[in-house]
Amino acid sequence: MKWIGYLFSMLWRLWFLLVFFSIFLIFIPLLFFFTSIYRNHKTVCHLTRYWSKLTLCLSFIFPKVEWEEKLNKDEHYIFCPNHVSTLDIPLILAVLPVPLQFMGKAEIASIPLFGWFYKNNTVIVDRSKIRDTYSAFLKAGKKLDEGLSMCIFPEGGIPNAEVFLKTFKNGPFRLAIEKSVKIVPITIGDNKKKFPQEYFKGSPGMVRIKIHASTKIDENKSSENLNSTVYNTIFEQLKNYEDN
């Protein structure tokens, strides 16, 4: 009877994609206006937040958010979540109440129409090219200077399903030290099961996410130490999620 579960998952994921792109098409006039005519990245960020909230709600995905510390809306941050699913980005956008952009992979920019929006509102990186990676972090630094927060997945992509938590890259932590911007670890607990890489698996329901307390930047602390602190924070919370 497994095929019934596979069929349900396939239909639900198809529904999720339909909802996601339908809302995108409804929002596209405003997104185009504030992206290309009257450029205002913060307004675009707010629009994408409502787009994500509607997508989750209409797809019957309900975030259960735990906050260790309230965010200061007058500050900007570098958010560092673990990466387990394509659901991670809309979940983070829906939950965080501050304007932010992501650092994302270059391949998505080739999707018709959506790729245009993505290319203009994301710091794109081709991690196979060292120069491109360096350039992306320079662009991310400029976004921080403009008052936007950045969300950077320190694992560098979605690891294989059997990987509990991949080793973090140092780029986000060097950037945080260079710009004296607080790092906020984020632990995503359920997306690997709710929206896995396998298309015939997944289901709606509650997804847990924890926004940890921000990590203050100490100029005397190395990026490696900061990396280790954030990694251990997320690792311990993931273990806690598995036990509960």
C-alpha cells in the first residue's frame, strides 16, 4: 500500500508548486515595479515574506517557531541555518520579520520568469568557481552596508539525506567579523522529512524552527571559532529535535 502514500505525496508537492508559482504570478506586477522601476529592496523583501506565508498556509505547512531572543528590527544580521530541503527558504522568509536576501546557487537563475526575479533579488554564487564565490561575498557585504540582512547556508547546499549536519564553510563567519554584524544560528528540524529531496515523499503538517540568540562578534575571535560555536549550537538543537 506504499503507492497510496507516494501518490498522496506527489499530489501534495504538485499542489505546493502550483500555489508557490500562482502567488508569484499574482505578486509579479509589484515585484517587477519595486525591482526594476522604483528599486526598493526592502519592499521586495516584505512582499516575498507575504508570498512565503501564503504559500505555507495554503499548502498546510504550519511553522512552530521558538525564539531565544527577539530580533531588533533596526539592526541587520547574518542568519546561518542548517540546510535540509527546498522548503527551507520559504520557511525562513515566512518566519523572520526583517528584510533579508539569500545567497543562492546560480542554476536557479535559468528558470523562466522566476529566474529573473531570483537573479535580481539574490546574491548568486557559483561555488565551483573560487573567484565567483569571493565576488558573491563582496556583494553580500554591500547588501549588509545597505541595511539588509543576509541569510547564508554555511553547509554550502543541501547535503545527502544521510548527512546529519555537514561541515560549515568559513565564508559567512569571515563576513560577519569583517562587517561587525551579528550571526544568528537557525535550526530547522523537520523539513528533511516533510519536504525531502525524493519527489514521492513528504507531507503537510507542523515544522519546527528555532531562532537562536545572536552571537556577538569579537574582533579577537577567529572565523574558525565563530564557525565552531554556530555549528555546535545547531548540532545540539538537531539532536534535541531527534529525541523529542
